[in-house]
Amino acid sequence: MRVHVVSDVHGRADALARAGDGADALVCLGDLVLFIDYADHSQGIFPELFGADNAARYVGLRTAGRFDEARVMSAGLWASLDGDPGEHIERMVDKQYAELFAAMPTPAYMTYGNVDVPRFWAGHARDGHHILDGERVEIGGLTFGFVGGGLRTRYRTPYEIDDAEYAAKVAAVGEVDVLCAHIPPAVPELLYDVVARRFERGSEATLQAIKETQPKYALFGHVHQPLAARTRIGRTECINVGHFRARRTPYALEW
């Protein structure tokens, strides 16, 4: 059995269409939407609406930790648009999801990332697309559990939830062979991004579940350039499956 795993797709529909080649199934750990590309400021919803120069300025403020200034800047840009800013965002997000779900191979088992907007997914999913969050499913004789979204941060991305709500989803998954989540367990070397030079948030609930239930694998994404891409907790192999937008290559899990 061979399963390909991707995370942090961020608009890369072209590579996503080929991500299932040679595999029995695809697992997608979220972050399908691209709001802004920190490496290429011309890509994403923000520059499409406001231009690459404004996107570069916005990225510069956020990278410097000047989040209040970034919010003021973006609020001014959104106010310059005709109509409700929320309608513009929803239109662009919906357009990206239409392209991404059309490219998504089948069968695919997927959960949400912190930048995703869950209420749009069901309208674009096709036969063979299985959306799971706080749920489990059998794939090739192994039990896979899925926990979507991220935890609250100062970045205020669309699908951040409280620690207790996240922990409840981890508990609902229970004991599995493969634990799939968008964010890593709370292990420092898995959380530090060496390019952004900051720690992302990881889940203490996921870490505790790994220690207690010892799945064969814990798979995740979220941290694009991690200090460590993998580590072992007891018998559990913890693996960052990679920044798919940049790598364009899925992680292969075989058994």
C-alpha cells in the first residue's frame, strides 16, 4: 500500500493534480488557500487585489513583528475597495477552492489547515474526497485519525481554535495507527522555522496523545522550513511531510 501525503498546498493546483500519481490514495493536511506568498509577493489573494508592491510592504511589516501596523495598512487597503471587503475575500477564496478541488486526485482524505475556511469545502468536494476533522478512517488496513485547524496566535488566521476545542478533537480521534494533523505536536525542534526565525504553535494535546497511544506515525505540516523535519517519540515516527507549494513533491508512506 502506498499513500502520498501533502500539506501547505497554498494554491499549487498544478502540482496537486499530479500528487496522487503512483499512489493508492492521497492524504492532504490542509492549508489549500494562498493569501500571500512570502517568497513571491506577486502570488496570492492579497497581491491580486492590491498589487505586489503593497504585498511586499505588508509582508515586511509582519516579518518585522509590526502586526498592528500591518493590520492598519491592510484595513486601509480593504476600505478602498468597492463593497464589503468580506465579499471580495470570499469570492477569491471560493475561486481558489474551485481550482484546487478540481485538481485534487481521488481517493483523497483531507483535513483543514489554519488558513483554510472550512465552510467552503463541502461545496467543492467531489466523489472520492473525504473531509475529516476529529474523525478516523481505515486506509489499507491502517487506522488514520485526522485533526484539522490550528491554535490561537497573533496572526489571526481563519481557522484557529481554542486549545480545549482542539484537544477535544484529538481525544475524539483516539488510538490510531497514523495520526494526521495540520500542526505539529509541541516539540520545539519541530516548531522552529529556520527561515522565518520564529516558533510556530504546536499542540500539547497531540504530543500527549502520541506519548499515551504510540501510533506508528504522526504526520503534519504547517512549519515550512523546520529545524527538524522528523523526530521519534517512543515508537512513533513524527514527520513533517513538507511544504508542498515549494517542494511540489508529496511524502510517500508505504506499508
